[in-house]
Amino acid sequence: MFKKGIFAAASVLALAAATPTFAEEKTEFKVAWSIYVGWMPWGYLETSGIMDKWADKYGIDVEIVQINDYVESINQYTAGAFDGVSATNMDTLSIPSGGGVDTTALIVGDFSNGNDAVIVKDGDLAALKGKPVNLVELSVSHYLLARALDSVGMKESDLDGVINTSDADMIAAFATDDVEAVVTWNPLVSSILEDPSATKLFDSSDIPGEIIDLMVVNTETLADNPAFGKAMVGAWYEVMGLMAAGDEAVLTEMAEASGTDLAGYKAQLASTEMFYDPAAAVAFTKGADLPTTMVNVAEFLFDKGILGEGAPSADFVGVEYPDGATSGDAGNVKFRFDTTYMQMAADGAL
């Protein structure tokens, strides 16, 4: 299963800056998504006709497009080819928001709750000192490693570097004598842990709520077209209801579309904190922990030099929360967590 990483190019950011404003009333919209456990509902929404039903209710058309390359889907959104895209909080902050595209988290869908893990052959986290670690560089795995090291008072500089390793090569790499530690995601985690020498030291359940999966949309487009937000959120929570009820036909279709079977997909869901109930998503988004998480993410991105081109500090991009409070630069707010439409779903007002 493809997982999320971040490789924004300066040319994409420059293109985004040159893109005309999105602000306009319209009736046709396009959103992009890529394969990941928490985003499989977007494919089902398109194939089942549920998205069409909700779009028709509001007199609009919404096309949901699968993009095989996750980062490319965000790049295309940033360049103006799509009105919305499935993305993590980290990648939203760095690519569209860092590139100057004002973006709103319309749906807070889930957070990783064990899908991502630090795995070693011997020792504890402190024993990683002076050793190399294999991972997909500048991905959520890199962020997880930073948080794991921080939990024992270490930094990446205490390691013998990180070795950029493709997810496709991770299992084979761990099987070699040269590789002592990896950071990766499911289903790779489950496969690697079948090796008797493998020990999981730290996973995303140790930092709950920090690796967040979203559907983000252009802020001006949403402001000018509330019907777009209502249709998207209404359709999403209809499918969340089916999933929460354990509809095996629905889950099986998602499983097959993601390249696994029903049991495999259910295993992935078990380590994913899905917000099936919109009220739960609202409560999480309004929670006191989210600003702290976003500050941590901004500091990580700035440290790696990927918080927008030429960012002078970790406060470069302003992030706004549902109560109007901000972190980062309040004069450069480009990432907004807005619970308006999820609250409508919770209230049965869609």
C-alpha cells in the first residue's frame, strides 16, 4: 500500500504562486486522492454513485480522481488543477500552504494509530546512537523517527545518518545484515515484524493524533461555493456510516481497490483511528493538542528545509484553528482547520 511522503519541488511552488485566484462561483469541481487505508472511501464514493447523489442534491458536479502518485496529487492541487486533495497535515503545511495556496482542512478523516513504526534488530531507542536508520526520507516516517528520538532525549545528529530507502525495497533491506533499523508503515510493518529478529520500539500510537489524514480544499473556492463543502462532507459521512456498521460489501470493495483482502484491510483499519462520527472529528479538531502538533510539524519541516521556499523560520506559515487562534505567522495564514461543515454533518443539517 502506498504511503505518504513529501518531495515538493520549487518549480511547483513557483507555479502555484503564479496561478490565478481560485475565487469564483462555479458548479463543477475536481478533487484528487491516492491509495491509503483512510482515503479508500474517496474511491468508493466515486464508483458507488454516492458522491453523484450528494452533488446532485446541491446542483453541482464533483469528480473524484485517483492519482497513483500521492505527492504528484498534492503538486497538481497546489498548481490549481484540483479544488481539493487527500493529504496529511504535514504535507499540506509544506506543499500548498508553504507554497502560498490558502488551504482548508474540510474533513479530518483519521490519524495513524500504529500504522507507522520504528523497528530494530537489537536494542532500545538509545541503542540507535551511532547507527544508520533506513526510511523514506522527508516522509512521515522521518517525522516519526524524530519524535521517537525526542522521547529519549536524542536527535537525528546522534545517529550515523538516515539512509533514504524506497518503500518497495524496505522489506528486502531489513533482511540484509547491513540494516539494523528501519522506520516504515503498514502493511510493510506487519511483514517485517514476521522476522524473528525484528522488534518494534515505537509507533504512531505513541504520538496519537500527530499523523493526520485530511481532505483539504482551496479556501477561496470553499468560501465562494458552500455547496461544494456540503456535498463533499455529506457524501463522506454517508460512507463513514456504512463502514462503522461493518458493511462487508463496502469494505471488501475498498480492500480490493487498495490491493488487499477484507482481512488485510480490517487489519489496517485497526491501527487507524477513523473518525466515523463527525462529532468525534469536530472534537478532535477543536482539541487543545492540535496546535501543539502543528508547531512540532512546522519545526520538523523547517529543520529539514522544506517549510516553503525560503522560509525564514518555523513560524513562516500561519495555521488557524476553529476558535480563530493561530500558530505561526498570523499575517500569513495559509492553512485552516475549519469544523463548520463537519459540524453540519454532526447536527444532521446537510
